[in-house]
Amino acid sequence: MPELPEVETVRRGLQPHLEGAKLTRVVQNRPDLRFPLPDDFVHRLEGATIRRLDRRAKYLVAELDTGETLVAHLGMTGRFLVGERKPGQFHHQAGDDPKHTHIVFETDRGARIAFNDARRFGYMDLIRTDALSEHPYFKGLGPEPLGEDFNAKALGAALKGKKQNIKVTLLDQRIVAGLGNIYVSEALFRARIHPERPAGSLKPAELKRLVEAVKAVLADAIEAGGSTLRDFRAADGELGYFQHRFRVYGREGEPCPPPCKGEIRRIVQGGRSTFFCPDCQH
DNA sequence: CGATGCCCCTGAGAGC
DNA sequence: TGCTCTCAGGGGCATC
């Protein structure tokens, strides 16, 4: 589900509820998500105060005052939903199917924050804060696409000599961290680059267009609150609306916007769908 | 090392 | 209504 814009949307929704808040109660409904939850997960969290809530690539990163950091990845269907703690009664928010609500956090501000994940491709972990950047989750990650370290020169160096197609290469989080299947198709379309081009074959002008397209599409999507295809929701339950601005994703057979007379095609690369216009992407 | 395919898991939607 | 099949915002791992 969530790529960088959706994770950032969730972070922004959670931030006012979590930053500076103390976790008064944590409920763990099963021993594992995608991976086993860490030992004593609940006890290591209860009583901790969250100093700050950040995002790195597609990870939510909550620094605690205990020397540990809570890290969460939403996988495909993971969501955090904020509600109010109501003694006795409990009203389900849209999207909070209790069957798949695996972890619940309660704060000293009276918020109830539920982590719900039907497919359970998401995961959480507790990591020593002083060793965070060396942890396997983070160590190999490429630059943040919206940061200055992601630029044409650096991307060119990372792609140099690569024969793998540019679409699949951009999904590799070691090259750039945070893109997923939707935004790679959208960025390549905006940059007018064919998804089957060998990554190492991009010329400087194309690298520049690609970097600018990646930044633009992610910024636009964050502004729109992310994309809701099936089940993405912000922490307050709101739906994103960037899906209405997709130019190619999910539009197989539709005409490319004028003046192009092409028809959008779908191909499979690395086992996942790619959408593009064969007439304007070269 | 690179490319490919399978796998984790559940649900939605299409087609019969 | 119900069954079967395909597909899905991610990514790890085995295999060749």
C-alpha cells in the first residue's frame, strides 16, 4: 500500500498525538506481524515518552526517552488509526476492522492509536537509538528522494553500468529510498523515460528530468494526502485523493493526455505492473 | 554480482 | 449465492 507520500501522510496525522506523549498502555494481540515482535514489546513501551516522530524512507521512526526507538513499516495494508479512549465503550473508526487490529497504543492525552494490518506484511521493532543508522533496516538505504542528496549527479553514479531496467531499479530502496510501484510509473511518465531503458543508459539531461519528476510527483502526492486505491487511510481516517491525479498508473487502455495520441499500456517487470505511454516515453 | 520467480497473507472484484 | 481465479501501495530469500 503505502509508499513515501502515504507514510508521510500517516506521520503527519500521528505527530500531534504522539510527539511528547507518554504511552500509558500498549495492547499486543498477537506475537508477530510479518516478523516476530521483540521480546517484552509491551513492557519496553509502556511508560515511555515519544520524543519525536520521524520518517525514513517508508519507515515511521518514533524516538523514545528510554534509549530505544520504535520503528514501524506498514507493508501493503498497515494503518495507524487515531481515536479517543472511551471508558467502557469503544467506537470503531472507519477502516479499523477489529479482526486485524494487532497493536493498540494509548497515550496520556487520551488518544487510542490502533495499528491495523489485514495482510500483515507490516512490522514493528525496537532498536537501540544509538545504533539506529547501523541497523540492517536502515544501513543500506539510499537517499531520501526529497532531500538534496538525491540529485542527478548522485543518481547517475548509482546507476552507472547498470543493465537492469530503470523501473525495477528505482524500486530498489538502496538506489533511492521511498519509491514504490505507483510513483515509479508516474515519475517515469513525467520524465518521459521508457520503463524498459537500461538504468545505466540514462543521459545527464534524462537523469535531471527524472530527479525533478520524482521530487515533483512525491510532493504533489503528499499535498494530496497520498493515494487511496483500496484501503489507504490517513491516521484520522481520511482518504487520500492523489489517485485522481494518476497520469498512467491503473489506466491501461486509456488515452494519454493530449496532445499525445498514444494509449497507455501495462507491462510486467520484476513481477509487478508498470504503466506507461509508448508514444511519449523513450 | 544480477535477474527471476516464489513466498509471506488476506480481501476485493471479475467471471462462470 | 458461491466457487475459482487474478490481482494488490512491499520486500526477503532461494535459485540459476
